[in-house]
Amino acid sequence: MKREEIEKRIAQRDKKWLNKFFSHSHPADIATLLDRADDDDKAWLFSLLSSERAADVLAEVQEETARRILKELDAKRLSGIVTELESDEATDIVGELSPAKRERVLRRIKPEQRAELRQLLKYGEETAGGIMATEYVAVNDQVTADEAIEQIRAQADEVEDIYNVYVLDKNGKLVGHLPLKKLFLSSGKTKVSKIMDPEVVKITTDMDQEEVANIFSKYDLVAVPVVDKRGKLVGRITVDDVLDVMEEEFTEDMYKMAGSDGEELLTSSPFKVARIRLPWLFICLFGEMISAGVIGYFSGTLRQVIALAAFIPVIMAMGGNIGIQSITITVRGIATGRIDLSQRGKLLLREIGIGALMGTACGLLVGFLAVLRYAEFTLALIVGTAMFSAITVSATFGVFIPLAFKYLRIDPAVSAGPFITTVNDIVGLGIYFLLATLMLRWLT
Amino acid sequence: MKREEIEKRIAQRDKKWLNKFFSHSHPADIATLLDRADDDDKAWLFSLLSSERAADVLAEVQEETARRILKELDAKRLSGIVTELESDEATDIVGELSPAKRERVLRRIKPEQRAELRQLLKYGEETAGGIMATEYVAVNDQVTADEAIEQIRAQADEVEDIYNVYVLDKNGKLVGHLPLKKLFLSSGKTKVSKIMDPEVVKITTDMDQEEVANIFSKYDLVAVPVVDKRGKLVGRITVDDVLDVMEEEFTEDMYKMAGSDGEELLTSSPFKVARIRLPWLFICLFGEMISAGVIGYFSGTLRQVIALAAFIPVIMAMGGNIGIQSITITVRGIATGRIDLSQRGKLLLREIGIGALMGTACGLLVGFLAVLRYAEFTLALIVGTAMFSAITVSATFGVFIPLAFKYLRIDPAVSAGPFITTVNDIVGLGIYFLLATLMLRWLT
């Protein structure tokens, strides 16, 4: 289907054509269409969908689109949609509403689901409790395989996908899981406790979602049971939610490293984006005024050899680049669990080594270029040595600062971008002009 | 288990204790242990594992660890391990070997598996064909539900997890899928073609793995069938592989943005790392020599107002930061499919708007600071205007350059980091000194 055709039909408000088009589209494709539609069209397009279909689509649209659509819906339509959603998605949607609207919606849905949602809303949004669903299939450990199949059949209707059947003891405590394949292959009279696998990777409701994602990836899981502090099964997280979490966490990390915030995704207003980014830029601006102070302090030296100014950009840029390389590798290593604090000494030494190597190469090259350009050996010596030092120091800071942030329990991603480059600029320029002042005194 | 205890036992070469410890550890945990062990211990520790266990662990270790271990294994042990692996993992392992060793290993395994591996080795490593496995469960569309269950039972032993049962016509063409739940709930005499779902998301062998990951995430899939050009089912990709692909692609993007390469993960030698990063740094260094040329060209102006030098860092740093923000958001948007080329005009306008807003704020602030520091209105006007222009231009470039790279089919991630900052430095400093020269002429 050509995009132009769809856009034309939207502009014409051609309900009949669009209804037909939606009826044979995948909810995820309708969601993409809504994400890309003009803001004014989103709510109207969404109004064409039945509650069930609307629920599927709402679960797939971007957060910004969801917010815009939710604003336009009344409590009646909302409660119809919420009823159709899986509990984890219903919680996300209800959590987005204002407290008053939330109450109006909750009052309209069944008491059972209402209680469930209230419980789920209590968990932190970025914890295992916040992303889990309460739909899962579980059987008692004392029943037979045939009885288990009966119990599974009875529950199958509520649960979208049965990846694992969990086994509970009489107190609701998770004691194992029952792979469908094993159930398929074993005789009907066997007790579940005999065929279940008692080794089951489980997580608690308060685990951070990034850690949850790392566990899925490490153990190659498709679904994981979530238990409360007493080991009672309370929910299940499926891998499709984890894919979303991974994308979200990646994007957040990258935005933070660049001195912005994942929040930026939720708005299309340039004013709001500017407001999110400006605090970091101001910090950086004040930091660079220290750099200005450094240059101002050495203005006597600079006046003596005006050519020194020409090499300010290259010293700053190379230090900045190497700082960003080191910090990127360190931040990413911490996020994936590849790096932990116990390796700090080894890591620092390695990155100092890399820094010294690259510093030597770049120092020699820039010194050579300085001789070519200005035919001045003293200048070349100053620039080359400063380059070597700035690069080595930047590489060291690039490892040290995120590890220090991690140790202080601050998100290491925040340390990158504006912060590290500003620090490196101040230090790099300080070294450069100090060397220049000293060498000029010694050499001339 | 405390890490010190394990390290002590490794140092003592305590086979008995370690064997016992490994026997009740998850393969993924043994893999982490190997990843963190000293290089000299990795092969020895691995030698303690049975072929089956070794295969599970080898599938989980980091690529660097796998390379180190593979180097030490002979063809006999290797073929034993390869036989135990799923076809996709076996392909990865065999693909790592030298051609001669690969032949020796292939000669030792069953002809059937050998032919399969040779076929899989032909696909590009980062395509759907390169990450798919050939283990899947499929039934004919003309059999009954009961017969299908029989066929599934017969295949269940070879396939680790049955997520989906695929339905093939008599030519092996994929015509649908059969959810286990539906099979569970329907009567035994129904024909498969009546209960199967003919709508099945499928991909072709040549699709790029990043696109595969986006499809999993968009459609919330757990497994996806892979077909050849004629629509014949040839393999299956499962979500656990996709989690690895996402991590890999994301890490690669970040490394590229910082001017390095995912290859860096595969080595611990500072020399190799320096060799990977230096090309970008040299390009940046030569680029910044153009910045040096710009400053050199305007040295007359600089000599006249030496205070101009003090603001070089802040102009460069702010332009650099905003450039990185814009480029990060654009590169990430392209990678996740959130942004496509059709939105280029809207995106550019939006980012120019954000740039102009932030440029105004930062320009005013830096102008104010310049007045405070130097009590010079002309200088403040120059610095403020230059800051405004540098920021607006950087924001524009930060969107324009990755989109242009995308259009030219170059990975946009490469455009970030060193490249964009160098371009922004040259332009930003050019604007600054040009404004300074012009304004000094007009104002004094």
C-alpha cells in the first residue's frame, strides 16, 4: 500500500476505506501509521478502531503517540480498552492518566481486574514489578500430568502465549517449571513434581529492568517468573517486553551520554527539548569559562607566540575524542555487565597504555605538522608534548570517571558527553599553556 | 559462591572441586567465569567440561574468549562439541576456524550435519541466513490435528524449544503456522489447513540482522521462520539470538559513533586497539589542522584582540556538544526505524529550531559573561553572535550529515563522533573569527 494513498484517504476522512484497510493490517503496522500521522489526525484515526483492536494498537504505539491519544479519550472508551489489554500494558496506560481520570476508569472495570491494576501500579515503573504481567499458567505440584493438562486448558484462554507452565506448592510458592515438551512426552499418570524442572531462573519484583534484560540475554530466556519476597509467584515477564526494555535503556543511555534525556522522545516541541538539554549545556558553558580563564591567565605567553592559538583546537579535539572513546567503552561495558568494579585496576592500566600509544603517535604527527607549517622546533616540541599528555590524561579520565560514578551509584552514562569533554578541555589546555610557558622560559 | 574461593581452586588446579562446582552451575555462569578468568586458565578450565556441557558453555562465552579457547582445541574435541551444538551456533564456531582446521572438523562429523553446516556457512554473518538455525518443527498442511501431534512428537527431540509449528505445502513452501495452544484446544480430526493461521511474519535469508531485530521488536515475536527466494522454509531465528544481535548492533553503533569499532571487543592488546582507533584520530587531526589554518589566517585580528583566544574553547565545545546531541538522536532514530528519509524536511526544521533556541540562550549567557569579565561590549557581541551561529549550524549538521550518509547507504553511526565535531569546529571557528574581523572593522 502506498503511503500517499493512505495520506490522501486520511485527509479526505474516508472512514470506509480506512476501516477496510485497518481490518487487514497488523496492529503494529497501524501503530506505525499513527506514530507518523499528523498530531491532529492521531485521535481521529484511533477512534475508528474497535476496543479490542484499539487495545492492540495502543500497546504498540510510541509513548508520545499514546499520550496524545489518551488525552482525547473519555473514561468509557478507556475502560473498554483497558479491559482488553494484558495486565502489564493496562497498567502502563492507566499509569499515564491523571489521578482523577484514573479513578473514573478504574471504577468502570471489573473489581477483580481493578484490584490487580491497583496492585501493579504500586511497583516502580522501571522495576520487574512494573513490567510484569499477572497472566501466567501455573499448576499444583501434587497433580498428575493429565490433571495438569486439564488445568492448563482451563487457563489457556486468558493467557496469550504459554511459554512455561509454573509449578506451585500449596502455599503458592514457586517450586519449579514444567516445559510443555516434557508434558507432551510423559505418561498421563505421572505426578507433576516428578517431571517438573526444579531449577528455575526467577526474579523478584524490585529488580531493576536493565538487570532483568541482562538476565534474559545471559540465560537465553523467553519468559521469567516474578516472585515476591516470600517466594510466592506474582507475575511473569515475557521476552517481547524485554526487547522493548532493551531498546528503551539503550536509547536512554545514548541520550544521557550526549547530555540529553530519554524524556526528549516524548515531546515534539522544540521549547521542551531545549529545556531538557540546556542545563547540561550551561554546565558545560561555565566549565569552558574556566578554559577561558586558563587561556586568559597565560595571555602573556600567547601574545609572545601567537601561533600557539592555532593549536588550541587540535589539542582540545583530540583529547575530547579519546575521552569519548574511553568513556563509551567503559559505560557500555558497565551496562552490559562485561566490566565490573573489581577490574578497575586492570582497565585503567590498559586504557592508560592505549592512551600513551595513541598520544605518542598523534604527538609525533602534530609536532611534524607544526614544524612543516611554522618551521619552529620549540613550538613543535610544545605542541607534540602537550598532545601526548592531553591524550593520555583524557584516556585515563575516560575510564576513571565512569567507574567513580558507578562506585558512587550515579548512572555512569551521565558522566559522558558534556561532562568529560569539559574536564578534558580544562586539563588539556592547562597542560598545553603550562608547557608552553615553561619551555619558552627554558628554551629562549 | 565467593569469587576468591573459585580463583584459589583454579590456581591450585583443583580438578575435583571445580568439576563438582561446574556440575551444578548454569552454562551461562560457567561462561562468565571463563570470560573473567586469566587468559592462561581459560583453555584449561574448558578442558574440564564434557562435550555436551562444553558446547553449552561455548555458545555463551564472549567472542574473544571463544577465539582463545578454539585455538587450543584439536579437531577431535572440536567435532565432538560441534555435534552437540544447535546448527546456528555450530556455524558460528566452525566459521571462526582456519580453513584447514575447519575441513578437519567437518570431515569428522556426520555427512548430514556437514552438508547443513556448509550450506549455513555460505550466508553472510550478519544476515538472517547467518543467524538462523535449521532446527524447527513443521507439519504438512494436509494432515489432521492428531497426525500433526504425532509428527511434532517425532521432531520434538531434536528441537530445543518449540515456539511455533510451521505448516508447509507439499513443495516445502511455508503456508502458515500452527500455534500449540490452538492444537491443544482443537479436536483430533480437524485438518491442519483449517486450524492453522495463514498470516505468518516471515523473512528471507538475505535480510540484515539489524532489520531482523527491528521486526522482532515491532511484532513482538519469539521466533520467526526464514524462507528462501522461492518461499521454501529453510530455517528459524529465535528471540534469544535476537537479544544478542541487539546488544551487538547497539554496542557496534556506540563504538562507531565514538570513532572505534566493535572489533575492539575482540582484543585485549593495547596495540591492536590503538591501531583500530588511530585512523579516525588521524583524520580528525588533519581536520583540526584546517581549524589551525583558520586561526592562523585571522592571526592579525587575534593579535589585535588577544581576548578572542579565550573564547575559542567555549565556542568549540558548545558547537561540539550540540552537534553530538543532534547526531545521537538522529542516528538512534534511524537505527530503531523511528526516523526515515521521508521525514527529512520536518526533522531538519525541528532541529534548526531547537538549535536556534539553545543558541539564543547560550549566546546571551556567554555575551553576558564576556561583558562581566572584559567589560567590552564589542567582544560580547562578537562572542554571543558567534555562539548563536555555531550552535545553530552544528544542530543542522547533526541532522543533515547522518541523513546524507543514510541516503548514500553509509552507516550513519560512522558520521558521528570525530567526523561531525571536526566539521563543526572548522565551521564554528570560521564564523567566530570572520565575525570578529568584520565587527572590529565596523565598530572601531
